[in-house]
Amino acid sequence: MNEQKTKKSYLVDAEGYYGEFGGAYIPEILNKCVTDLRNVYLDIIQDDAFQKEYNQLLRDYVGRPSPLYLAKRLSARYGGRIYLKREDLNHTGAHKINNTIGQILIARRMGKTRIIAETGAGQHGVATATVCALMNMECIVYMGKLDVERQQVNVQRMKMLGATVIPVTSGNMTLKDATNEAIRDWVCHPEDTFYIIGSTVGPHPYPDMVARLQSVISKEIKGQMMEKEGRDTPDYLIACVGGGSNAAGTIYHYVDDEKVKIILTEAGGKGIDTELTAASISLGLEGIIHGSKTILLQDADGQIQEPYSISAGLDYPGVGPFHANLAAHKRAKVMVVDDDEALRAAFELTRLEGIIPALESAHALGVLNKIPHFKDEDVVVICLSGRGDKDIHTYLDNQQRIEKKYAD
């Protein structure tokens, strides 16, 4: 009898589940699209020719590896040695490009000629439009009308890159609704269309595929940690989580090493005691959204509740199944950062380190003011998932109010 215990893993299993979360809950018309992708994605990603082209583009086009920057003044304020993984320095200004380059290479190998995507803050839309321009493919981006209005710079970038941006007017006109419309498009064009999903959401294999493509982040962290600290593991990893792609990439190579503490921060909006929140892990229940079993905001009848966050990229009523499982099994500590706490953190980083973060990233930074100071020997890595150019009007509109609210 084999007494050897199988080591528990928080990564996806062979059936497409993370614990009880995940799977592929899809209409029959999409079954062939999803099954075809599931049957080939691992073989493509693990192929030497794919890896050579993917890594060359990450290096020469995206500008990887992204720096691991020791934020000395931030560290002095909160203790420990706080490093920022500078995904904001990637081409297009966020981590999203890691995923879109990988997925469009997969689409090309599958013979697809038309690309669709959803976007909230616009960073995924820009990254998708960018790689479609690079690969000379048609690009259709669905974006909630509210997000179109508050992210005009990214809308214009997408159009300049040749994408067609379609404003979505259903629901609360944000990310959930854009995703709904992209799925409807896919249903109507299953043969020639590849749906580049922007986060670790959707039916299997998307959560795993996106996490694998984003895992370049944690792979680099391991090497950079060894160079800077003489060890490849930090004590803490911190990332914001909406759907969860930057968080998945940050923790991927560490998730089964329980010595590394994981903190996921979700968007509290106006507060978790209000209806204006996107704190789906803290307040949600198990359910199905966009083809996956996960945790999502819903009422007593199981109807999806509309989320709210000042951050368009975190304004989603659910979370990817990868992170739902981490929360359910307490592998990750989930903390809520509201709008004002995120804004305060953004202004703080700007003044201390000369870095303007995206509002999404500001939610990861906002947790620093909510936890005890780190020990001197603690090494903390925070994923700075994007840059704040797109959010500058929101920052300017709120600066005086936030500075007054948090004045010493």
C-alpha cells in the first residue's frame, strides 16, 4: 500500500476545478468553442515554439522583466522591506499585456481570425487592441457605457489602435455587462472568433490559461528576490483582486508554499455596509457567473447584485474561482479597501515614491494602512498592476477632499 500523501495543491485540477469552484457552465452552442480550447491550450502553451515566440515578445515588445523596486520611503512608514512589482512599466501600462499576447498566439494557432474582448478600466481592452494591431486581426471590444465615459483616454487609445469599441447599455453599464455582451457575440460567431478574456474568470480553461500566462510575474519575482534578498520567497504577497488576473500572476509560483502569506484586497466601494460595494468575497455566496462556479454578490433569490467601485477594473460582482477557493480554505487573507482608502493610498505612493498607481493597484496599497506594521525582517511584495494615467481625472476630482479627510 502506498503511504505517500499527495501534496495538496491550490492550482486547478484535471476537471477544471479549484476545490468546489470552477468548471464550465455554458450554453450548448459554446460547448465546441470551449472544448476545442480546453483540448489544445496546454499543448500550445507548453510547446517550445510557442514559448520561444511568447518569451521573445514579452522581452522585446512588452519590456519584461518588470522591475522589482524596493520602495524605501514606503518601507520606512510601514515597516519591513516593501517591494513593488512594477507591472505599470509594461507596454500599455499594466499586467494585461502578458495575457493578451499569450492568448492571441493561441488564437492564431487555432486558426481564429476575429478577436473579441470585454474591458472595465480599459487596460485589457487596450492590451487586446494592441496585440490585434500587432497580429493584424480584427478586434471588437465591449465596454460598459459608464466605463466608456470615465475611461475616455483608454477608449481613444483602443480606437487609435484600430479596435471597434461597443458601449454596453444594459445593467449598470460596467464590466459585468460588457462580459455578457462579449459572450453573446461569441455565441453568434463561434467558428472564426476567439474570446480573449481579461481575467481569471469564465469557464474552464480560461481561469487556468490566464493564470498560467500571468505567472511570468511570480516567476520573475522568485529570481529577483534571490538577487535582492538571497532567498526566493517573500514573507507577504499583496495584490488587488476583481476577477483576479494580476493576483493570480503574483501568487502562482508561491500558492502551494504556505510559508508565504497572501493578502488579497477587494473593492469596498462606499463601504461593505452599503449597497455600493464590489466586495464579492466578503459579502458573496456561491453561484454561477459567466460560465464558472464561484463566489458572487447576489440577493436572497440568487439574482446577481450590481457591484460598485470607484475603480472600473474592480467593478465586478464576482471573483475568479482560483481566488474563491483560496478564500474558502483560508489560504489567502481577504481584506476590503474602500474608495477613499484607495484614493488616500494612491496619493501617498505618489508623494513618497513618485509613482502614480492605477486605482486598481491603489486598492492593494490601501491595505498597508489597515494592518499592523511589518517586522523589520519582513519582505513584502505588492503587485503594482497598472499605472494611473487613466485615472488622473478621478484623482484630481477627489484630491482636496481626500487630503482634508486624512489630514494629520
